Amino acid sequence: MPSTRKAYRAALLHSLADPAEVGIEASYEYFPDGLLLVENGRISALGAASDLLPSLPADVEVIHHVDALITPGFIDTHIHLPQTGMVGAYGEQLLDWLNTYTFPCESQFANRAHAEEVADIFIKELLRNGTTTALVFGSVHPQSVDAFFEAAEKLDLRMIAGKVMMDRNAPDYLTDTAESGYLESKALIERWHGKGRLHYAVTPRFAPTSTPEQLTLAGQLLGEYPDLYMQTHISENLQEVQWVKELFPERKGYLDVYDHYQLLGERSVFAHGVHLCDDECARLAQTGSAVAFCPTSNFFLGSGLFNLPMAEKHKLNVGVGTDVGGGTSFSILQTLNEAYKVMQLQGARLSPFKSLYLATLGGARALRLEERIGSLQPGSDADFLVLDYHATPLLSYRLKQARNIAETLFVLMTLGDDRTVKQTYAAGNLVHQR
Ligand code: GUN
Ligand code: ZN
């Protein structure tokens, strides 16, 4: 294989650590005029253009983006493929929303052609928004996950997904059984887990829609293969929390249900966690589990405000999730815009560098993939973005008033969206160009 080397010149910014742990200044690295060198799908160097250009071999093409910022690709730690067609469904909170809108929409994925059509739209939408890695719920149908992985594999994307397991409290047309859910998940794991940059996540929807038998088998699956992920929902909505208490009276609380069935661990990601208590945060942190903070969804479904300071107190791994279709945007920039407001409503702040961390390195740590993605460190996969300072007239005008990278970053997160993403690269390949 001939080596493919390219260099990208622009402002460069990436996270080095969690600002909550090291302070803001030590949490990032910024080169106002930087150079990113990419070789064979990996980042091989980054630094100031003035330092790197003189020693760059003459045959390396340099692509120069003026008034642009290169960042790592964004990581969406919670999203639903089969809800692409129901973003913005009116009027309900979680449990009625599921019954009224979600389940009928997901039922269409019994049809393989439909699954393929939506997988294509979904992946294009992720890339248009700068999301290069996502932790994805399929529907109950294994073909939803096959369609997604086939499309992701063609572009050599780093993606994680799983078929929903749900064997009760949902319409008959949308349930599996404890046994079929186990066997179908196993077949998908055999087909996809570890293939290229793809990973499998065991996906019990949430405690109310799985019998104890199904949760037992989900825990068993996690023990059968190395490095499997587990994704589910937790403590999103007060009615839901109450329902779980009624369904599992013998357990101490919602998290204890998952704990009992051995679903906590270093590759377990729990979406929402709006109503978690202090002890539950401590237990999540102790087991190395992570939470996906989903602000647009939590506002849209009226679920509540995620307590990020409490998670920080426990050093709990947190990433951000769009939770499309409960969430209202595929844009991680817009998700960070709403995350800021969640903190404002709790009398707290969300610095732009913490937001950058959550969307990149923090998400990678939540997924235990920080050696591969989430930063521009040499050796990482070349999954990165070119953000355009002139994406819209207002952004262009507003950024002229920004005095430093902190202000620039915050304005990108406040005014930015898919239009801001000029290019998206995955494994060094251009996979989206605005
Ligand atoms: N809880 C169980 N299923 C879902 C879902 O599809 N979306 C959200 N937001 N919460 C859930
Ligand atoms: Zn969800």
C-alpha cells in the first residue's frame, strides 16, 4: 500500500483533559496557525505551522483552510437510528411519547429496505453535523443494525450500535422474547463486533420493557465476548422512575435493577440520568460506567435538568448525546448550546472548554476509546472536522468581535450547527463536504 500523507493547515484546537480535574488552561491545546499531518488514516503530527512546515517532505500536499478551526470529530454517546423520522413529535412526555409516536415509527424497521433508506439518511446527517462516532440504538429488528453497520463500514466509520431488546410493556409487533433477543444479539455480535472500526452494544431499551429473564441474558451476553458495550436508559422522567419502583419492588432503586443484572461496567453507557441520586452517581463512577447527558431531549420531553456538577463531584464519566428523536437536533454544537442553558438554570456555568471536552475527549473516555478518538494526539484515528468561521453572515460578523479562542469557541457553540461544519474526515477520508 502506498502511504497517503496529507497536511491540513488551520487553527487547531483539542482537549487534553477534563477542565473539572486540571483547570481550564491545562485542559486544551490551541494552535492559532496549526498544521495537522495525516498518514494512512491516522494523525501523525500536530503543531504550529511555523514549526512543522520547514521539515515537511516536499511531496506532502498542504490543504490550507483560512478562517477555520480544526477539532476532533464529535462523539454522540446516545442516539436512536429508527427515530430519525419522528424528530419533533408534539405534545407528550416520555411514556406517552413512546407509545404514541416512537413505537409506531420504529415498527417500520421490520422492512429491510426501509432500514437501509433510513440508515443512509441517518449517517449522512451525523457526518453533516460533524459526528464521527455515535453510540446508536437500533430498533428491535436485527436488520436495523445490519443496515446501519453496512452503511458505516462502507465509510470506515468508528461506530457502536445494538439491536433493542424488549420483551414486555410494548406492542406485540415490537417485542422480542428473552431467548430471541439473546440469540439475535449474539448473531449480530458474531457478524459485526470488532469488524473494522465497528463495535457492538448490548441494548436493553430500559428496565420497564425487559423481563428479569431478558435482563439476566443481557448480563450473560456481556460476559461472553470481550469489550462489548451496554447501552440503556435510566432515570429520565419521574413517572418512569416510579414505574420502575413498582416493577422491581425488591430492588433499592432504578440503578440497582441494572446493577443486580450485572449491566454496570466500563463500557456501559446510561442515557439521561436526570433524576439520579448521589449514591447512584457514586456507584456508576465506582463501576466505571458512563452517563450520556442529553439536554435537547431533556428539555423537549420536559424530563428535567441533568446535574453535571454532581457527576463531576463523583468523577463520573459523562458524554453528550443528542437522543434523536427525543432530542431535537443531530447537531452536537446545538446540543452544547442547550447544555449551557441546563447549567444556567441550576445557577452553574458550562465553560466552552468543558463543552468541547464533553463532545470529544470526554465522550471518548466514556466509551473507553480515548486512545483512538476524541483528540488530535498523534497516533489517533484521523477523525476530525473543519469548522468554518464564515458559515453564516451572523456567525461571521459575531466572530469578528471575539477576542480569544474561548470566546470564539463559545460563539461557535451558541450560533453553530450543521452549517458550521465545512468538512468531516473519518480515518483520513473526506466523508462530508458542505
Ligand atoms: N426510554 C426508553 N426508550 C426511550 C427512547 O426511545 N427515548 C428516550 N428518550 N427515552 C427512552
Ligand atoms: Zn434515548
